[in-house]
Amino acid sequence: MVLHSYRFVPPAPRVEIADADLPIARVLAAVVQDADRRRRIRGIATQGATFRLSELRTRLLRERVFQDPSRLILRLRRRGLLIDLPEGKTDRCYHVAYPEELRALLLEEVARSETFEPTALQPVPDEHAEIRSMDSEFLKRLREILTHRLDETIDFGATFDIGRLADYLRGLFGEALYFDSLIAILQQYALADVPLLAPTGRSTGSTGFHLALFGPPGTGKTFSIDDMIRGNPKSGVPPHGLPGRNRYCGGITPVQFLRVGAAYSGRTFNFIVPEFNDWFKYRGMVEPLKLVMEQREVKWETTFGTVGPYTFHSFFSVNYNVRTAGAQDYWTTISDPNFAALEDRMLLRFHPMTRERFRAVEASAERLELGELDFSLGERIHDHLTLVHAIETGHPLLAGKFPSRSVRLDRGLYGSLRTVSEEALRTTEHPKFSPRLKSRAVKLAAAASLLTYFRAPGTGSIGIGPAEAEFARRFYEDEIRSRQGRQGSIE
């Protein structure tokens, strides 16, 4: 074979690789480098650089890249950067005309897709100091409760349950809006990650879950997961969530998050991410975030270095925008086709901008600005949540004073939820909701039962009552309806 018989075309200044092919480009750059190395003896090129398609496919599988490389190879062939050799019958063989230049172009395109500022590639300055600050905030609040308000908090807890919390929030925001803040507060209780006990007595899970509110802009998503949880002094909203356990991630890139996440290994916090869409401007973010949400070992390689490995034990509260049509249909603005895998691992709340919701948001904003919203239970909920969390997580200040209690699961709850799913299945042969959703609803019922810790004092497990079961059933219905309305993504 005489390689110089081919007419080689000088490489173009840019290849402009499609986003979906960027992971392939990164692997192909390594294959090209190996091909270039094989042809050299003592640093001198003795033959043309070649590689086989099977070599690339094997490398892709090893790197857990499952896309088909055919489109990228065709593009490079058309640009004269790869030459299809006639010797490849069953296994195609390619000659690389300019291996060093091609590798540089491929890595340049990959780097272009990760165009974060250099500071974005570094951890947020001294994240361990941030954690110490949050721990101090939690400890300060807990000490205040134990010193000044312990009896008052226990008395409040003796009458507190999901019904009272719902009535309080309904009085603040109305029927159309209260449910979102209710779920956000329940997620705070769930952060204790209390074990779930099956009727057999075996632990089969825990209460913690990820939460996502989505819909068009202006539907109250950020208010529910941020203002109501951390408080907003400017608008007079007191905090209803855990002190020192909510890490706000506004302005943080996904690369920064994956880096700082290592500092939280072995700890449980809640990460509040407004505008979750921004984390998916570049391809390749779904897989590492899926590992994070599954609390599995995270290791992520970029052209700038390796993140991890570490195991993440925390949770997310996120919101993101979608395009809607009618009351239920929506298209996510996140173009990554694998984003549905993340949605499947979260509790979803869909916010369609209906006339009813618009009026409710408008009225709530007016009442807030006029100082007419009475957050009368905010302080007591804040204290109760802090105390229950400290008890269930075994805080040293409460050692031997209150027992940590598991949540006891009940077959009746599963039967009620199965009735809901069967009803939905009768309406379609191709359901868009996952069997995992039932587990999310069960976790929500379990979180709601933690509100009753002081209602039935004792050392035994906490049961899921009729009110908590009904709440979970309603949520399950709403979530199935949300998933059925998913129409795909806007490309």
C-alpha cells in the first residue's frame, strides 16, 4: 500500500462537532494519539497513522460512551481529515492524514464545549469553611431551642401534623399554590434520611428524596424551594427550612458542583439549584449527575482533569423552565435526550401557567408586598424541624434524651397507590411514568409522618396515618399526570 498516492486535504481551522458527538471526539483523540505513536520508531514516523473502527468502538465502550461514531467519522472523512482505506472489508480501516493536527482539533472542540472560566474549574474557595459555617448556624439554632424553647417546641409538636401544616400554607398562598411549599418543607424533614421499615421489620429504604419544580417562568418555583426554605429578609419571609443544611447553588456551574461535592462526602445537605437548565448547556452532564442522585461513586473526567472518586449522600431541590401548551403538555428546554433519566429520580411538580395560577401568584405577591401575609407558624415550624432533624440524625447535644425513630411502612398505602397507577394505565397502552414514582410517593408519606414525632411519644417506629397516605395518593395522581404530559425536548 502506497499512502502517498492519496490526495490529502489540509485540516480545516474548526470541525464544528455536534454536541452529541463530543464524548466520541474525546475518545477518538486518544485513538488517534495511539495510532500516531504506533507508526513512530525512535520518534521518526515510518508509516501512515491508521486505526480500525473496532478499535474505536472498543475504546468507546471502555470509556462508557455509547453513542454511534458513524456521524463524526463521516464528517471527518468529508473534511479530508480521515481517509477510508480499501483494506477494511468487515472492519473498516482509516488513515489519519494529519494525526497531531486532528487530535488538536478534536480536543479544541471538546474544550470549547466546556468553556467555563478558569475559576469555574476550581473548587469554590474553601468549601470546608462553608460547611463549618453552616454547621455553626445549625448548632446555634439548636442550642437556642434547647436552652429557651424546648418545652414550647415539644408542645407544638404534640399538635402538629400534615393537616395543620397544609392549613397554614393554604391560608398563606391559597389552594392553587400551597402544595409546592408543602412538599418543599416535607423534603426538609426527609433530609434526616430516616430508615423505612417494612412490615417484616427489615429496613428497605430511607426518607430522603430529590425535588424538582418545573414550568414556565413566573409560576412561583424559586419562591417555594428557596424563599420559603432559607427565608428572604428583603420581602419579610421567615425561614421554614433547616438552618445550616441548605447549600444555595445559584451561579455555580456543574463542574464547580461536582468538584465541591467531594467536600460533602459522608454528610447530608440539601443543594438548592435555581435555573437547573443552565447546568445542561453542554453535553455530558447527565451521567455524572445521575450517579450523584443515585448516591453512587462519582468519577468524572474532563480535558482539564479528573473529579473524584467520591460518594455523594446529599439531595437536591431544583427548578427549571419548560415550554407549555395547554394545561398539561410540556416540552423541556433541556435538549439532552437523557435528561428524562434525571427526572425519573426526582419528585416532580409541574407548574402550568393557567389563569387560576396567574391570579393566585399575582394575589400572593400583592399580599406579600403589602405585608398582609401572616407567617405565624414560621418560627415554630423552623424550631420543630430543627429539633426533629437533630434527634433523628443523632446529634451529640441530644444524646440519650430522645430516641431516633424509624418510619413503619404499611401495605394499605401501597394498595392505595396501586389503584391510582391502574387507573392511569387504563388510559394509555404506553405509560410515560415509571414504577419508581410509587416509591417517591411512599417517601413523601414517610416524610409527612415525621411531623408527628411528638404526637405519639415512645421509642417505637412512627406509623404512616390516613392523612399522610391520602396526601401521598394525591401527589401520586398529580405526578403521573405530569409525566403523561411530557412531549419531549425542544431541540
